[in-house]
Amino acid sequence: MADKKAKTKKEIKFTADELQSLQELKVGFETIQNTLGAMEISRIQFTERLENLEDEKLRIEAEYSTLRERETKLVQELNEKYGAGNLDPATGVFTPQK
């Protein structure tokens, strides 16, 4: 008897407004998914750029340390050669301390 009732049920057709509402929901979800996907891609790209900046910062810091070591060595060599004093970098004139 239950099978007979199931077979005799009519199909129900949604109204145009109901179909439009369902379509709007579908489009809304797709838009949100696309937006979230684009945001995630932007986040990944930002993270990669930040990592590249950090790598570049470390490289420049190492270069700075190397320059400081070279400066210290040169100052030591010049002090041994000429003694303590002052150098005017614009003229290249060295004035020994008294």
C-alpha cells in the first residue's frame, strides 16, 4: 500500500521566484568561494614576498657585518702606519694627534 502512494505522488515544480532565490544563493556562495580563494592566493603571495624580504634583510645584515670588519681592520692598519689622528675624507688630509 505504501508503494502505491509513493508512485502516485505528483512532481512539484518550484516557482520562478523560488528558482531565482536558489540561483541567487548559488551565485552568492560561488562568489564567496572565489573571493576566499583569491584572498588565500594573495596571502600566499604576500607570505612569499615577506620571506624574500627577510632573506634580503639577512643578506644585507651579513654584508653590513663584513663592511664593519673591513672598516675595523683598515682603521687598525692606518693607526699602526700613521698613528692616531683625524682624516678629512673630503680632502684626504690626515692630521695626527699631538
